[in-house]
Amino acid sequence: MTARLADIAAQAGVSEATVSRVLNGKPGVAAATRESVLAALDVLGYERPVRLKQRSAGLVGLITPELDNPIFPALAQVIGQALTRQGYTPVLATQTPGGSTEDELTEMLVDRGVSGIIFVSGLHADTTADMQRYDQLRGQGVPYVLLGGFSPKVKAPFVSPDDRAAMHLAVTHLASLGHTRIGLAVGPKRFVPVLRKIEGFQKAMEARLGLAPEESEELIQHSLYTLEGGQAAAGALIGLGCTAVVCASDMMALGAIRAARGQGLKVPRDVSVVGFDDSPLIAFTDPPLTTIRQPVQAMGQAAVRTLLEEIGGTPAPHSEFVFMPELVVRGSTAAGPAQRPSHGPAGDSRP
């Protein structure tokens, strides 16, 4: 018990005597201090005494997919910092292959008495998932915000990048460089961001290159959002004669570069590659990656601001806040075959 008091006191930044007074329901403790002690109990995984089991004002859950993709830690950092500045304690719950499911993590957070939850790229983005889980959460009185993806069945605020606009930026950039055979490497078709990227890609291909949707359909490859997934998808697209590949994540784009090199091609001399996210460190790859930058800072702050309004009793409308991405041109894109000068290849000739 003494060790537990010491742990809680250290976490809350108060004395062990104060922790004891809070746990025993004694008077003479400021409300803010009491909340700090209760939040420390929750963070350390200790069971609250029955009489203290009211909802904490201090904890906000953040559920993300696996952290292998650098975009998710980047979002978690922005959201965590924004919550901390507002006096809340973020609790990060990460899904890992074979680990806890989104529903299990949600239940764990609700049991901990969180004030609200932010879901990043969760089941709300999967068109085949049952959306009733979110209605049930609303019924439990837990506010939440959904980041990435959209469902008309979920009456909650959503925060998303403009996936259609992202593909328009990428295709326009590559078409202006003279590429006429542009491929798209994306994730599984059941996800809303994938469907939106396909729609944006096909519209841009029609507007810029005159390809009807059924013609550009064959230039789309579905795979996993991993380096290996990007390698497989890009390998197939290069086999179809694509001189440029747009990828749905930076990790896939690194796989696309590997695929090109595996076929003895050089990036960007023979194949141009565009990523998506502008993940940390992606500017330092070889070659530095041209990518579509997600407005991570703005989206993370908007998600927190919206959630705290809900917690404060001002429900946000059932709407989607859509943020415009930005094209960041670096070294992985160059002139296509039609635009190359006759005296030699364009672009970087590094292997």
C-alpha cells in the first residue's frame, strides 16, 4: 500500500498524505488536486475506490492503428500536446496485429472513466464495419471525434484530409512533367479514404489526360499500406507500362522505389514516385520523396478542439471538417519520356 501511495503521489505531483486524504474521502483537498490524484490512479491502472468512481475530467483516450506507419505517431504527438495544453491527460491505445481490437480498447478506456475518445483511422473508415458500436458509445455518454474516413451512419464530428484533392495535385504534377501512363497504388477498396482517392485519381486522369474511368481503372492496384505492399503494387503497375506511380502512403512509396530498382530502373529517371502523408524523415530518403503533405497539425488540433467542445456540453454538428493537403516536390519525380531532352535522360541518375 505504501509503494502504491508513493507511485500515485509521484504521478500526481503531490504528497503521499494528500493521496491518502483523497482516497479516504477526507475534506481539505482542492478540487484540482483531487482530480490530479484520480487521473494518476487511472493512468497507473489502479482501481478507484467505489465512492470515487465518478468520471474523471482529466483523461482523453486516443485510439490509433499500429505505429509502424510514421503518420500515426505524428498525429498522436500533435493530439497529445494539444490535450496536455488544455489540462487533459492523453491515454494512447494502439491496435497491433493480433493484439487488442478497437472495441476492446474502447471498453478499456470507458472503464477508466475517460472524458472522451479520439479515433484515428478506425472502423469508422471501413465501409463493411458495423457502425452501431459508435451509437452504443454515444449512449454511454462518452463524446468522441473520428479522424480519417467518414460514415453517414455515425452522428458525430469527423476530421479528414481531402483525399480527392490530394490525387488531383499528384496527377496534375505528373501530367505537367509529361507522364501519360500514371498508376495508383492504394489500400483495400473497403476503406473510405481509398474510395475517395480512387475517385479523385480517375477524375484527374480524365481531366488531364482524357482517360475515361474504365481506362484508368486498370492503372489502380490495391495492396497493403506497407513497404512490401507498395513494392507489390508498384511492380505490377510498372509491368503495365506506368512511368509514374502515385502511392497512398509514404511507406508504400518507399516500396515503389524498391520495386523500380528491383527491375533495374532508376528513380526518377525511369519511374517517378509520389507518396502521401509527408511523414517525418521522408525528406531525407534517397531520393528525397515528392509527396502529398497531410495537414497533421491542423487536423490534430481541430480534433482536440471539437472534442473538448463536446465534453464542455456544446455538441459539434454531424459534419466533416475537411483539410486541404499540399504537394511537396522533392527528388523522386522528374520529366516523363515525352518531355526528356534528346541528348540524355532527365532527372537524377542515381540507382
